[in-house]
Amino acid sequence: MITQGNMNHRMITQGNMYHKMITQGNMYHRMITQGNMYHKMITQGNMYHRMITQGNMYHKMITQGNMYHRMITQGNMYHKMITQGNMYHRMITQGNMYHKMITQGNMYHRMITQGNMYHKMITQGNMYHRMITQGNMYHKMITQGNMYHRMITQGNMYHKMITQGNIYHKMITQGNMNHRMITQNVTKIIQLTLNPKKIELTCVMIIQFNGSCVSELSYIQYVQYTTST
């Protein structure tokens, strides 16, 4: 009985130990389960946070898209206004061009009228110019005739002067020849005199005082008279 009691006690002890292990296992399992649940909650929280973040980004994109759409719409309205303004500006420009064409047409018509009047004046001026030109040509012919007559007269005068010059030149040449003969005679006479220095000095003084042929002839006569006496 004691042995069986010990065995029973041992079994009870082992059962308690097993019960303790089971209890501890249950607690560990519970902790693991709770950790898994917490991990799952964290994961779900992260996923939710990610979804919120993506939703915010999507919302931001939608907002930006709406703003961009609004800008496009305003741009289209502005573009429409610009287009209408350009059309209005084009109509004004075409009106101005038409007005300018009318004005230029009037100016051109005025220019044609003035041109016709100017052409008439030019024609009359050309006729007057032709008459003046013919008068000038006639005047030029008269002037040239007068100049030709003057040239002939001057030529005759120049010819007369040449003729007189030739006569004067002939006289000078003869005078030079006469002077040369007189000089040679004076030299011969001086060489024949008894006092040549005195006679030569007298000859130089007479020639310097009056260098004409008459003086030289008088001097020759003087020398001849002196030498003969």
C-alpha cells in the first residue's frame, strides 16, 4: 500500500508537473497567439495607414486635376476671348485697309489729274525749250563766227608781228656783224698804236658811256686820227 501510495504520489506529482507544463504551454501559446494578433493588427494598421496615405495622394491628385481642369477651362475661355478679339481686330484692320485703299484711290486720282496738268505744262515747256535751244544754237553759231573772225584777225596781227620781228632780227644780226667788224678793227688798231694801254682804257670808257655803233665809229675815227698824227 505504501508502495502504491508512493507510486500514486509520484504519478500525482508527475501529473502536476505535466499540468504545469500544459499550463505553461497554453500561456506560451496564448502569448504567441496574442503576438500574432498584435502583429496582424500592426500589419493591418500599416495597410490602413498606407491606404489613407494613398487616398490622400489620390485626393491631392483629384484636387490638382480639378484645379488643372479649371485652369484649362479658364484658358479656353481666355482663348475664346482672344479669338473673338482677334476676329474683331481683323475686322477693324480690314476696315482700315479698305479706308486706306479708298484714300489712296482718291490720292491716285488726284495725282493722275495733277499729272495730266503737269504733262500739259511739260509739253508747253518742251516747246518753249525747243525754241530757246534753237535760239541758243543760232547764238552759238554767231558767237563761233565772231570767235573765228577774231582768231583770223589775231592771226594776221601775229603774222605781222612775226614779220616785223624777222625784220628786227635781221637788223640786229646785221648790227652784230657790223659790231663784230668794228671790234676786230679796233683790236687791230690798238695793236698798231704806240701806247696800246692808254688807247684800250679810253676804248673801254667810251663803250661803257655809250655802247652804240656811232660811238665805236667815232672812236675808230679818233684812233685813226691819233695814229696818223
